[in-house]
Amino acid sequence: MNWNEQLPDVDKWQPYSGRRETLSSGLLLTCQVAQNRIIAEAEIEKKFNIRNFDSGLGVEDVVRQEISKLLPRRYFVDKGVVNDRKGRTAEDCDIVIRDPIWSPVLKLGATPESRRFHFPIESIYAGAEVKQTLGFEELDKAMEKLVKLSRLERPANLYGHITENQHIPKFDRPGCILNPLHTAIIGIGISGGIEFRDIAFRFGQINASLERSEMVTMLCVLGHGAVWYEAKDTGTVNATYMTDRDKQLLLAVHDQEPDNTFYRYFSHISGHLHRSVLNTTNIDENYGEPVSKYYTYPCLGAQYNSHIREADSMGSP
């Protein structure tokens, strides 16, 4: 057979579609499995707690681990203390999603597993509080922590700051920013006698007394539902807090697909991260000290200045 005989029909070389629906829902299924792992771990922790073993931190570890598995490697899921340039702190946060590439750590912990790492607020994309069982009191405490985080001084990043080290002023848009802080409460279960919508409406009412930059942006209770905000008349499912800051916010309560709650959180945080560009300029100066008085001395005849002397002589009359 010659090389140009019986050529294959390339139109038949199509991707296999026998399991199309299953494969197209791969991320959803992955998040459902992650949600089941978190809930199962929380149940184990509760049983240990009943028998007077330590409980609580294990669930936070599992939530951080599941988020970290899914996010791109440029985002680091951590825990620790967040500070601003005025020296104020939001204290210890269960989850911070931060930039490990452009931003330094302000203070290292005693060990790699320590919760006492300190991070600048400029380096944080998002923060979250994890509650093993969510009731009204737990909701209030979680919102308090996240509002304190949002009230740290965090300079807005203008729309033309297209990467962390590149700002093109002509791309700036009045009223638009690239670095809003995403905050969320992740509950594993609900206290007895309380309905999910009761938690959702209390969440919404507390937010109603806060400025837009201070409010908690999302509430998720695994196995029950999720709450977020929609920006009116934008055609998008959720507010971005970037280009829609002049739009009215509407509280969105979603409790029809309880198995997909973790997926809802991941979908929102993933979109937020992909849209965000942080303002990490001058972190070293803002969290340090100015240079103290110093002296300069000319080194006469220095070779590295010879081209300057030549240029001066050529330009003199």
C-alpha cells in the first residue's frame, strides 16, 4: 500500500461522548464528595467531643484542605492573623486565601503548623470562618470576626492595575476596583430548633446595617443551603463588588440543592479569585520603617562614573 492510499476518515475522530453528562459534571461531583467528607469529619469530631477529646480544629483543617485541593496553585489557603498598615488586627482567622507570590509574610509562626503567622491585609483575597454547628450566637461571632477583617485599612486597587506590578492609568474606570475582599461563613450543621432560612434572614439583617465594603459576602451551611448577594440589573448571578458597586444588592437565598452547597461556595470563590488583582505595592515600606539618616560620599575617579564625566565634558561650552 502506498502512503496516500486508504487514508482514514478524520471526521470520525470525535471525542468519546458515552459518559458526557457524568464527565461534564465532574467539578460538581468533586465538590459533592468534598462536602460529604467535611460533614463526616465534623460528625467524628462531635463524637470525640462527647467523650471529652479535643474537637473543632480538625474540621477547620479539613475545610482548608478541601478548598486547597481545588484551587489553582497561585492561591494559598492558610490560617493566621491579618494586620493592616496602622498596626490593627482582625486576630486569628480560620481561613485566609492569600497571595504567596507577590506578598511577604509579616511574621512567621513558631512552626509551619502555627496559627500565629501574620499577613498584611493587602495580600488577602478572601477570609472565612468555619463553625461546626451554626446557631444565632455562632453566626453573630463569625460575622463579627469577618467584619473586623473587612474594616482593616485596605487601599482600593484601581481598575487599570491589571497585574500586581503593572498599572495602566488609561484603563482605570471611576468607581471600579479590582481587590474587593470576599468573606464567607461556612457552617457544617445547624443548631437544633433553628431553620436554615432563619439563619439566612438574620445574616441578611445584620449585613443591612453595614457599609458595602464591610458586609459579609456569603453564608454557606453544608447540606442546607447558601446565601449571597445579586447585583440588580447586571444580568449576573452574583455581585462582584468590582464593577457593580453602584448597583442595588439583593439577598439571594438558595436552599433547593443542599448537596451542592460546597460547590456554590467554590464557584463563587473561584470566580472572585480569577477576577481579582491585589494591591501589593510597597508592602515592605508600609509594614516597616523609613530609612534612617545616612551619608553619601563621592568616589573620585570611579570607573563606573566615567561615562557621566565624558557626557558632562561633551556638553560643556
